[in-house]
Amino acid sequence: MSVDRSVARQGVIDALPLVVPAIPFGLVIGLAITTSGMNQLVGWSSSWLIFGGAAQLTVITLLGSGVAVAAAVSTALVVNARHLMYSAALAPTFQSQPRWFRWLGPYVLIDQVFALTSVRPEEEPVRFRTYYLAAGATFWTIWQAVVALGLLIGPVVPEEWNLEFAIPILFIGLLVIGIDQWPKVVAAAVGAGITYLAADLPSRTGLLVGAAVGILAGTIAERFRHG
Amino acid sequence: MVDLAAIAVVGLGTYIFRALFIIALARKRIPEPVLVALQFVAPAVMAALIVALLTDSEGNVAIGVPEVAAFLVGGAVAYRTKNHVWTLFAGMAVYWLVRALV
């Protein structure tokens, strides 16, 4: 039992430094909910219904900006498609886990939980599960609180600060931080260019067209890289 | 109601992405072309989102000097530090500063 407790404590301790960058992110999502004009409780519930910052920010800002609902939902889903890779990478480790954990574990499989747990595939199953749940619960709890805090802060800050400009800044950060090879620059440039050219498509669906063509362009550039 | 339904659908889809291989396809692998395409999802979508947020439905870009300055500095800081916190602080600081000056 004491081993379990020390493993759980390690999960929490390892999670904390990764939580810090998520705090302003969560605050910005709270702001985005306020700016979008949607019901605040509905907006906040995205924190536990989706539990993924980039997709939450995407669907909330798009719903608030007059994009067709289907386009907003599809874009947010495309943003989260990367989780398929995490699921595939952790599947072998999860085979030695009980059924309840195979169903519960994926719910908290965010980028940070993947980063912490994918490096421990050889861990004894109970220790792995304890560590995973401790880290996941830490992120989950802090995330719910931080997004709620963002909702409270938004209306207090003077309007002329234009704090909602933090939303596109955060998207720029997400874009640039993810770029580690030139085909990704191609994907981004083509995605941006096509979205701009397709801006007059009905219900702002040009966004989806731009994203799709950008992904295709990146894939083609990748082929050249390995030429 | 529409907002809640939209968020719930995104939540369900996200859970399926996270659970699919763990629950159902443990012995399956993702085909190589799909893996390659998945790498480019984030840059393509983020870039498209930024453009969509900054243009109106007629394709007019609605930003001025403070915004452009903030994007350039924010982007540079993101590239150097790989850190959202610094990116946000630097971007907002430059935005406020330039806005006060011009």
C-alpha cells in the first residue's frame, strides 16, 4: 500500500511542472468563453466533456464567430485527431490492465499524460495504473479550476486591455511550437493561404478546406524530404 | 443547446480518438500514410484557424500594426522558448506597447 502511495505521489509531483504552462492556456479559454457570448456553464463544461485545450479553444472561438456548427465541430475534431497516435502507442501497455481502466484511462489521455506515461511501458501494471491515474487526476482537477477562474477574471479586466487578443497569440504559439521540420512550414503556409483564398465560402467553411489542403501539402513535402 | 451539443460531440469524438486503439484495436497498427498525415494536422489547422479568426467573411484582413508586431514577437518567442507562457506574455506586452505608441 505504501508503494502505491509513493507511486501516486510521484505521479502528482511529475505532473506539476507540466501544469504550469497550462494555467494561462486555461485562463485564455475562460476568456474565450466570455468573449464568444455562449452560456458560461456550457462553455465551462467543455473542460470535462472535451478535456483538451486546443480543441476547446477551437470549438469555442468558432462557435462564437458565426462559423457553421458542423464546421466548428469538424475543425475541433481534426485538431484532436493526434490522440489516435497516443492511443495506438499506449495500447500494448494497456493490455495488461483491467477493463475498467482501459475505459477510464483514455479519458485523461492528454498530451502531458502521454508524455509522462509513454516512457514507462515496462512498469508493473498496478504501479503504471496508479501513476497514470495520479498524473491524470492532477491535470484534470487543475484544468477545471483554471478555466473557471478564467471565466471569473474575464469580466473584471477593463475592456480596453483587449485581453481577448491573447486568443490568436495562443494559436500562434501552438502553431510555432509544433513546427520542427520544414514540411510542417509548408503545411502551415498552404493551410493559411488556402483559408484566405477560400474566405468567402458559405458559413466560413474555407477553414476546413484550407486545413485539408495544408495537410495534403505537408504530406507531399514530406515525400520530397525523403526524396 | 446547440453549443452544448457541439461541445458534447467534440468530447465524444475526442474520447473515441483516445480510446480506439486501447479498447478495440490493440493488435492493429495505424497505416503509415495516416501516421504521416497526422503529423501535419496541427500546423495546417492552427494556421488555417489563425487566418479564419483574422479575416471577415469577405476575406478582408482586420488587423493593424500592434497585432502584426505582437504576432511577430510572439512567434519568435514561441520558436525560441517553446513555451506558451512566455509567448503569451511577450505577445500581449508588445501588443499593448505598440498600441500605446501608434
